[in-house]
Amino acid sequence: MTSITPVFRIFDYAKAIEFYIDWPGFSIDSILLNLSEHHGDCTPGASACIDGFENLQDYHHLLIKKS
């Protein structure tokens, strides 16, 4: 089986934790994302699709409440 790990460019570690952990409620071990502050690793504005997300509508409503 092939595994793909997207790399997302970040500019500030604390802001990345706020965006990827604190706000959506993810944990460090829930989904494998490679967040990189290294210049040239990737382009800001990247996106990825995550399959198999259960209760997506409930999760969406939770994020709206946090906004």
C-alpha cells in the first residue's frame, strides 16, 4: 500500500498548533501531517483531502461554534 504525507508550509509554530490542534480539536497523533518552517519545502496554500471522516456534519457545526 502506498502512503502519502502532505507537507504544509507554516511560518510560526505556535500559530500552527493553534490552527491544527487547538481550533479543530485534532491531536498530535490523529492525522499525519508534515508541517515545515523550512524555506522552500512547499508552497503556502496547499490542500489535501482526508477520506473516512465520520460525523463530518457534527464536526463542521462544532467548528462554526468556535468561529
